[in-house]
Amino acid sequence: MSQPVQPPNQPQQPYGGQPADGNPYAAGPGAAAAPTGNPYGDQPPAPTGNPYGDRPPASTGNPFGNQQGRPAPFGGGAPFAPAPPASPVRNGLALGVLVAFGAAIVASVLYGVLLGSIEREFGYAAIGVGFLVGFAAAKLGGANPVTIAAAAVFSVGAVYFGQLIGYAMVMADAAQVSFSEVFLDHFDTVTRVWKEDADFMRYLFIALGAIAAIGGAKKAN
């Protein structure tokens, strides 16, 4: 008996589907097409402008994000520390001492001219000399203990040299010579006469000048 001839074997698709337009890997009629433009299907595209997705972009104008607009070359703070400002206490101390010295010179001249003009000792003016020196020093330099101490010391010198100026004026008038000749050329004679005439009250007024300088400094503040 003759058996029917089987038709030649047709090429089978490797994935069980039918060829579509010459594409042996195309899916069958019931398969869903992949979303257009996303070959991975299960991940959304990254947000526009941020390629990393999970981090916000850095602030505009600062490419380093966590620093104040400039990079830290060694992973931390500024590359060098700024110079410390000058201390106001030190500046006030220097100013107070300079003012005390200048005020002592001015007060000494005024005090000496007063003594030489009236040709007599006016001890209570020494208190005014000390007060002026202490007040000026503390007013401009502050009530620093060093400033106050300097004002007291300069007040003692101002009272002493003021009395020497007064003595030199009286001696120059008596000798009919210039004041500069007596004070500069015969300064040792002026100091010797001052020591011979000095008494307890004169030294007391010098000490009161220093005390007045402390009082003037406290009054200024």
C-alpha cells in the first residue's frame, strides 16, 4: 500500500512565534510591544537636567555646593588663617600713656609759668596739674591700671619740673638774664636752690599731685 507523502518540514520559529516581515525574532500577535524610547521598560527616565536622579543640583553660582563659593584645596577650611586684628586694649594702653606724657609736659610748663609770674609758691596748683594729667590720660586711653599708674608718675614729674621752671624764671629776672640761659646753662644751680628751699609741704603737694591724677582718671570714666 502506498502512504501519503508528508509535506516538507517548515522552519520552526525558535520562540514559538510566526515570522513577521522577515524578522524571525518578532513576537507573536498577542505579545505587547516595549515602550517607545525606553529599552529597559521598568525604569523611568532620569529627570531632565540632573543625570544622577537622586541628588539635587548644586546651587547656581557655586560649583562646589557645600562651600562658600571657593574650593578648599586640602579638604577643609581656608588655605591660611587671617591675621588677628590688633588688640583694642593694647592700643588704648599705648594711647593713654602717650596722652599722660603729653599732658604732663603741658601742665608742667603752665604750672612753672604761674609760679614764676607770681614769684611765690602756689602748692595747691600741683593738685590741678595731677588732675589734668590723669583726666586726659583716662579720657582718651581708658581707665587701664597701667594708664592710671603712668599718669600718677608723670604728674610727680610735672609738678617737680614746673617748680624748677618757676625757680628759673625768678632767678633769671633777679640776674637780668634770659630764662633759657639759667634753665639750660645753670640747671644744676636751679636744682640745688630748689632742694635748699624744699620743705615738708612741698613734698606733700608733689604727692597730692599723684593722688589727684588717680582721682582725675576715675572722674573721666
